[in-house]
Amino acid sequence: MTDTPATPLLDQVHRPADLKRLSDAQLHTLAEELRAETISAVSETGGHLGAGLGVVELTVALHAVFDTPRDKIVWDVGHQCYPHKILTGRRDRIRTLRQKDGLSGFTKRSESPYDPFGAAHSSTSISAALGFAVARDLGGQVPEGLGDAIAVIGDGSMSAGMAYEAMNNAGHLGKRLIVILNDNEMSIAPPVGAMSAYLSRLYAEAPFQDFKAAAKGAVSLLPGPFREGAKRARDVLKGMAVGGTLFEQLGFSYVGPIDGHDLSQLLPVLRTVHDRATGPILIHVLTKKGKGYGPAETARDKGHGVSKFNVVTGEQKKAPSNAPSYTSVFAKSLLQEAAEDTRICAVTAAMPDGTGLNLFAERYPSRCFDVGIAEQHGVTFSAALAAGGMKPFCAIYSTFLQRGYDQVVHDVAIQRLPVRFAIDRAGLVGADGATHAGAFDVAYLSNLPGFTVMAAADEAELKHMVATAAAHDAGPIAFRFPRGEGRGVEMPERGEVLEIGKGRIIAKGSRVALLSFGTRLEEVQKAAESLTVRGITPTIADARFAKPLDRELILSLAEDHEALITIEEGAVGGFGSHVAQLLAEEGVFDSGLKYRSMVLPDTFIDQASPADMYAEAGMNAEQIEAKVLDTRGVAQIGARRA
């Protein structure tokens, strides 16, 4: 742990209005202190570091120029909002980031009026900012008022179709709207920086309507040594998928590119836009993810998501584990299958590292596809791969697969195409909170005709399910698994193809049956051990499949026990609801069976450790034991069997 950095100027900033009394030179100093404070805070909490460091100067400039919270700054995704939180009255809590009862790692409306719109999924900012702009012009009223609407969106988020849908609508409506494209993929070469500095001076001095003309004539006005470099920069922009011409065709005035780490460029451009803009305008800002912190700048992912770390060395402090992560088990299992079947391919939506498919891409680059932040496209692309005779594994987090649900229904399920969905981050995920929880996939997939839905109880089961999915050609199939390390169980050399729709008995008991779906099985077994001490020995079963259900197993458990309890890491409407439907159709309830279903509660659970989140959800071993005791007491009143 290092000492807190000295931040004498930042110490004087308690709200954005305090920036208005600072000179431009002081704002430069403030940015340096803000970067140091961000690094220090995240070293203690972990979190998304690189994105925030990349927008320190931009954050300072926005709050210095605009009048927040009356002016609405909508941060896309929200990974980059830590510096924003520090400047907006939350510095005293910044070291509670992503912890139980602490600050969210994303923007959150209930947390601060300076967070006008919550976000943790990408590409929503332009739509939201346009909504604020229209509400303003229609006379909408909120306590802090409605002024300018500013969307800050990264170039990665611009790979999603929703961003262009919003821009098309914004260009059509013609409302005053400011979109800042935070481009952290393009390096800032000196010629580009020189051209940007020159343009920023032009923009500060010229009437707003002359922006476009000034930009077009700028190359000929530059000093000779910079002309060729500036011309190359313009050529690059013309060739970019998000180049100025495209934005102008969508109805936006385009300004840029400008150096997003140079306040002498940012401030005059933002001030000019603030004072003179009329319709929609896009400002193209070039930044460097992880800027100003060497270990982040040199890291492969630019310090995107980090655990607690040593500020001096950048070394992350991770608890040792003897068990492999579920993600790595999936990745290595898929490689084994792909080595024997050239039809197996992999699709991810901008998460190759997070899903483990970076390993697949290294081994089989021609069979691995990162489609960008475009889950809808990724699902339909996978459907057509399947229709073309390939065996696509579409690896998307549970919370992100929600974004492609119409395509799952329309393009995959209705056509009964054998797309294999590898659903990572199932259940409650800890520090990322409600926005990233994998709470709904069992419910939203198992209600689709012809879908096969599995959940791994441990890492060995996950290996079997990868093999099962690879062998399954009868229709779409999904398998879910959580974030983090496995249980440390013995791993098979190769995955075994499971019989579709068949579960397994883990331990035989009497009177009460516990039917688990997913990794709560470990907690079920802990509860059973405690119950045995009390003289109650429950039967334990692992369902493996939510669809198709193992009718034989479920009906036999209902026949041989007084009470049946299902446990799953998902919302109501999932596995337990399907079991209840089966029991009702078979008339089992008429014979007195006591049935209970333990699911995630009907609420969104804020960030905490996974154990704390499951405790709040009532799904840890202690709560499972309590449910058994309660249910058994009820069951004894109308017991059907001795």
C-alpha cells in the first residue's frame, strides 16, 4: 500500500462548479492530480483503470466548460467514470468503489445527480443524450434543470449498431446535441497533433458555421513540414469506418481529430462548441487508454480490469488458487474439440480475453471471429455459420446475450439451428453488480422451443458440457458457467458427451430431495452436511439440464420424498418454474408433495462479493438448510409416507 498522493489543488474541488474559478494552467495541474488520485484509489479497490486514465483531461475539460448537473454528461458503458466521480462530490467514497454498500463501478442515477443516466453496457449514450435533448426542447423538468446533452462514447462502442441508429435519428431531428468520440485506438503522431492544434485555434476564432470550411482548408495553411503528415491524417480519417464524411452524412457537424490529452486543444474546442453549436455535432478526440501510468500503458489490455495492485510496480494482488477458472476450462476444452473437428469455430462480441477465446484465436485464427460490440450481429452470424454446415460456439456473457435476444429467437430457435451458446458470468458476479449479473438466461432461453439448456455444477461438468455441445446437431444448445475459479475437482482428460436431458444423483437420502441446477451444488452439499448432524439426510441431485427436463429423475424424486426443493442461480421463470409446471401437469401436488423453489429474488442486487450477494439473495448453505427445515416442518403436517 502506498501513501495517498499529494493533491493540493484537487483538495479544493468539491463539485464541478469549483473548476470554473481555476485558470487553464491550474486545470492542467488538476488533471495531473486527478490521474494520481485515480491510480491510488483503484490500487486499493481494483476495477477499471485504463479507461478512466484515458479520459482524465477530457473529464476535467467537460466539467470546466459545461454546467453539470444541469448539462447532462452521459458516459458510455461507464468504465471511464472514476475521475468523473472524484470531481462530482464522491471523492470521500472513491475507495469504496465496487464494494458492498460502496460506490458503483459505473454511472448510477440513484448515486448522484451528476450521473443523469446509468450505464454499464455499451453504445447507449447517444440515444440517451438525444432523449435528454428532446426532453429539454419539449419543456421537460428535472430538479437540476435540463441544459446541454453530451454523449461520451468510445470507438469500441461505435461498433454497435445502436450508436448509428441513434446518430441517424439525431441527424434527422437536428437538435443541439454534442457527441464526443473518444478514440483510443489511433495513435497521436506529431503531424496529427500539429494539425489538431492549428485547427483548435481556428475553431476558437472562427464563426461556428465556418468549422467545416476551416477544416477542409487547413492543410494548405499549415507550415510546410506538417503538410504531408496532415494530409496522411486526413486520408486515414477518410478510410476509417467512423470518418468525418460518414458522420456528416448522418447529419452531424464533424470536428477533429484533436489530442484528448492536451487541454490547450480540448478547452478552446469545447468552449466554442458550447457557445456556438446549434445542431448535432461530433468531436473526434484521440486518447490513450491507461495514459500516464506505465504498467497500464504497457499492459496487453491497457489495464482495463485490474485487481488491487502495487502502485509502484503495477503488480496485481491476486489470491492464489489451486483450481482453474471456469473460463480457462471452457477455452481449453473447446481447443480439444476443435483439434478433432475442423467445423468447430468460435464467435465473440468484443470479449476475446474475457471469454477465453483469445486462446482459440491464437491456435485457429481463421476459425475465430470477434464481431465487435455487436451481439445481435454475432448471434445471427453464428446462425448462418450453422446453416452453412459449421459448428459455431457463440461465447457471450449472460448479461450481454440479452442484447441479442430477438436474434436468438428469430434467427436461431425458430430455424432450429445448432448454434452452441457458451454463457460465461452466469449468476451473481460480484463487484460489477446488477448490470453484469447473469440472472435471466435460464428463463429467457429455456422458454424457447427446441432449445437445450445446461448448467455446469463444477469445472469437470463444464468440460463434459463443451463436449456435449460439440456433438449436438439437433438444434440450439446452451451451457452456462460462473465467473471465477472452479471447485478444484479432479478433471477428466477429455470431456464426455452427456445424454441429453439426463441428470444425476449425487447422494441418496430420504424425506427431502434437493435438486440443484448449476454451481449452487457446492452450497447444497454443505447444507446437507449440516442437516445430517441434525438427523436429516437429504437426497442430492444435479439436474444438469433445465431443458429438456429429466422427467424420470424429477418424478422419482417427487414419488420417493415428502418434499422437493430446487436451487438455481437464476431468476423466477427458469428451471424451478419448469419443474413446477411438470409436477402440476402430472398431478403430483394432488398427492401432497411439498415443493419449493429457491431462485434469485425479484430485485437487482448491488455490488458486493459473490458470497455476500448470494447471502443477500438467500441462496448460501445456511439459507438452504433453513429452507429444508422450514419445508420439512410443513411437510410433516400432511406427510404421505413414513
